Amino acid sequence: MLAVQILIDGFAISALYGLGAVGFTLMFGVSGVLNLAHGATMVVAAVAAWVVAGQLAASPWMAAVAGTAAGVITAFATYFLVVRPIQRSKSVPAAEKEIFVLTGTLLWGIMIQETVAYFYTDNPKSVQPLIAGVMQIGGVRTPINELLIAVICWAVIGLLWLLVHRSKAGKVLLAASINPRALTLLGFELSRVYLSVWAIYGVLAGIAGVLLATFLGASSAQASQLTASAFSIVVLGGLGSVAGSLLAAYVVGYLETLTAYLISPTYRSMPALVLLVIVLYVRPRGLLGRR
Amino acid sequence: MRGFALIAAAALACSAAESVQAQTKEPIRIGVIAEESAIGGTGIVNGAHLAVDAINAAGGVDGRKLEIMQYDDHSSAADAVRAFQRAVSQDKVVAVIGTYISEVALALEPWAARTHVPFITSGAASNEISRHIHEDYDKNKYTFHEYMTSAFIADSICDSVKDLLQRKYSIKSAVVLSEDAAWTTPLDAEYLVCLPKIGVKVLDHIRFSPDTSDFTPLYNKIEGEKPDVIVTGISHTGVQPTVQWAQQQVPIPMIGMSSQATSGTFWKDTNGAAAGIVTFSVAADGANLTAKTQPFINDYIKRFGEAPNYTAYTTHDAVNVLVQAVKRAGSTDGEKLVAALEQTDYVGTIGRVQFYGRDSQFTHAMKYGPEYVTGIMLQWQNAKQVTLWPKASPEAKFSFPAFTQLQKP
């Protein structure tokens, strides 16, 4: 049944897009950074998981943990080596800091991409699925891993929501995204807030990268495409809005899946880009954006 | 007086040293242009180094050492052309070997013609390469094609299906699944001719963009058409379609040409999803096509830790073919080298290498046939490449994963 196949396939890929996009938008919402090394971070996590699984003959779960850790390390490297020095630099005018950070992360992403390709080639790497095998859903033979990915993505997003809305640390994060200056007046250290947001981002991007490796495989050549994908989803949903990103991820995921099945996989990414242009024309703040 | 004598002595010493210098010969430089971050490209680089080091260890060419000038073309024709120009004008190479991408090889062909420097492609497959030489020989004669043309690859696959697979299984229908690239256009055209000749009906012909990452819609479509086999033509992709084929448990075996699957690293790259994949290759462990095949494989594994992919074999042979031509010509001049290369009769790691002449439509391509080079058909089983055609060891047989079903005839 083609419809069921599209429904399931679209759901899994949208969940994966959603996880990556949520991290991306959180980063922008809280610390104002558009991290164009996002795709490269996901690729590092994917390749690290592959390396650990291969070299150390580890189980897929160990590899997943290692990959996520690699994502966190890359996120911190991005913060300490690229973003923070620019933000603290006295020679960059305050109004231009965002552009410099953007450019800095773009170049840093390219550096990471080339380094990965140098050591491991640009051939896609894959990790064994966390749970192998297939099951029948509505007459459609589906890899169990695909369903697991959707479950994991939503579980992580759910945990994130709990963290932000129910824990004190999370509320500090939320406050920082609304009014950072007021937060400092209340005595909170912004630098610690930023550290925690980069840590959370690293975990989200790391998990997304590892799951991508188990599902479709990831290659260093895809790094810029992954960033572009996350970027357009986040702009479509509204920069800074987590709910908007999730919604947009599903819109884009299903648009892509429908196109791939009904027209051709070659044109898969086109409708989403056309939609992005239309939305920017008609409603520039995105579907659920607030700025 | 003493000062003058000192200066004179120094001058004499200098000139003596200079004449000694002139007697140690200049190295012969070979340009190697490859896609260093791709599996196909690393094979070219490694194969070249292995060949050059062995030749130098044996004394070089008439006392002259070989030196490799290596360039990464980043899978870009523009970068490759720049590298070629630099190799010839600045680095003074006598010939260039390289690339596994047909688009790149076709971009370099006219530059070999302009600079009169021989160019041997050891990995690209498109028929167009030799067609250009046939149609404008005087201009394009500097290019040699040391790998099988796409048409011959398709023929080899059809021959092996007829000789081997059809004896054991009922193979009456197929879907051709190829990446949309220059090398697959003649490959697919030949599939569409040779498959029906062996009684296999081609139900569909799918060409996908090389940067496709999700193959689920394609497998879904193919499954709906219910072919007996999927006949592939993939090179830029390999890991993703294979991994997804295994994860989704697509019940149709994949045979044909998957050039990434020729590499010894493919099992690890796909985490074992390669099990059951059948592919054409030039040689593999245990194939023993010539006396040189296995020793080359063993040396390669010892030095690089993994089994060679197809470009390693062909590049290794290409270096030796070139060196033999230099010796035959007694010179490194472009025109003389071309004439000498045309007389190549070299038993390499994959068979006996000779090039077609002006009268063949495949001028300067490698001769195809049981006495020359046919390639092999191999299947991945238990982390090993098992050669099944044309010569197989008695215990070798097909082994497909449980989820694929091939009917007995």
C-alpha cells in the first residue's frame, strides 16, 4: 500500500529532521548563533559512531553513545574555538558580530568536513541499526529501526520540553532566550547558560547524526546539505520557535517523501525550497515565529 | 700566488663535482591525478605507489628512478584539468595516469591531445573515451584506456549471468538500476541489448541522481514490478543503496556492477549489509587470473591493511605498461611513447593487456576476451569476496541472504 509506505517513511524522516532542527533553533533562540557547522557536527557524530563500531567492535548502542559524545565535543569545540572568541573580540563591531559568527561557523564546518574526508574518505558511513529486522505495519514491510528512530526522536524532544518547562535550569534557558539582560540583572551568569545550551545542542545534533547513520548513512559530502535542510526548516517554522521547527520538519519531511515516491527521488528537495520562498514572501516570520 | 692556486683548485673541484652530478640521472616523473577522498581514488594512488616502489627497488628504468607527482582532483573535472596543466608544464611529467570518473577522464582527453603527453585512465569506463580516439586518431591518440569500457563490462556481466547464474536459478526478468552518470549511459545501453539476448526481459530501466540518499522509494517501485534480479550500474553510490537494501530486506538480489563493492573495505563500510551482493570486478583474492594477481593482493594488504579495489589493480598495471613503453621507445618523448604504448603486450594482475588499434571502434581500449581481460564475477560472503566466474574454486558457490529469493529453474 503506497499510502501507508509514504506515511511511515515520511514520519521517520520528519522526526529525524525535527530533532536536528530543534537543536538548531534552540541555539539561535537562546544564544543568537546560527551554527552553520550543524551538518558537519552531525556528520562527525555519525562517523565517530562508525569508527567506534568498526575499530572497537562495539555494539551499536556503544557506538551510539560514542557518536553522541563526539557531537558534544564538536559543539564545544565550535563554541570555544570559533563562536566565543568572535563574540568577545574587541576588534569586531557589536552590530556585525552575528555575521562574523555565521561566517566563522560556515568556514569551521567546511574545515570539519574536509578533515573527515581526509581521514575517512567521503564515502557514506553507516552504523548497524539499533534493532535489526523488519515488521509488518498495515501491509507494509518496515525496518524496525525506522520506527525506533521516530520513537527516540520524540522521546528526546519530550525530555527537552520537560527540561525547559519544568526544571529551573530549563527556565533560565527560556528566560535567556527572551531577555538576556534582564537575566543578568537577576544575578544569573550568562556564560553558564551558553555553556549549557551548547551542551544540549551537542547532544541533540549528536543523536541526530547517529540515527542518520543507522537509517540512511551519512557522508562528509552531505554536511552542507544537512545544514541547508535544517536552516530552511527552521526559517520555515520561525527562527527561535521550537514548536515551529517541529511543525516545519513534518511539512518538509512529508513534502520530500511525497515527491520522492510520486514524482522522482531526484526532485525530492525542490518543493520544500519552493515552499520556503513562498513563506518568506507571504509570512516572513515563518509559520510560528515571533520576531 | 698561493691565493690563485687555492681558487684554481676550488674551481677544479667544483667542476669535478658538477660532472659527477651530471652522471646521476634525473628521475622519470609520472603524474597521478585521483580523487583522494573517494574509495576509487585511493586505489589509484596506492596502486601507483606500490608499482613505483617495486620498480625503483629493482633498479628503476635504465638507472633512473620513477617519481610520482600526485594531485587530488576532488572529483572535479576543473581541478583535474588544472592539475594536468601543472603536471605537464611545471612538474614536467612524462605521462599522467589516473581518475576513475568518466566525466574527469573525458575532460582530460583533449588536454593530453593539446600537450602531447600520454594520459592513461585506469578507472573510468565510458565508451566515449575510446570513441574519440577512433574518430580523431591524430589528435586524441595520446589517451589510453586501461580499464574495461562500459560496453564490455555489461557484456561480461551478461556472459557471467548466462554461464553461471542461469544454470542454477531461473532468471527471466530484471530491472536495471543505475546512477545517472557518463559511464552508465553506454553500460545501460548494452544491458538493454545483451540481457534480452540471454532471455532476460528488462521490465524497467531506472536512472537515479548520484546524490540520492534515500533509496526506499526506488526499492518500493522495483518490488512492485517483481523482477527476478536487479541489475546495477553504481559507482559514486554503493554504501547507501546496499545498506538500505539489506535493512529493508528487499527480496530481490542485486547483481551487476557496483564498483565500491570491489573494494576490500566494503564489508566494513556496510557493516555486513554487503552479504549476497554480486558484482563485476577486475580481480579478487583467490581469483588467480595471472601469476601476478595474488602476490599483488598480498603486497597490497601488507602495506595498506585492506584488500585492493579495482582501480588499484589497473593503476599498478598501467604504471608497468608505461615503464615498458619507455624502455621500448628508449625515450620519454610523447610521440614515441604513444607508438610504444600501442605495442603493449603485458601480462599484469588482471590478465594480458593489449590495446585495440585504429581499425577497432574502441581504439586504445583494453582488449576484451578470454585470452586478454574479462573481469570476474564475485559475491560477498562472510566478509570475503568469493570469485565465482570465470574460474572458481570447487567449494565456491552462491549464497544469498535469507530474505532474497531466487527460484530454481
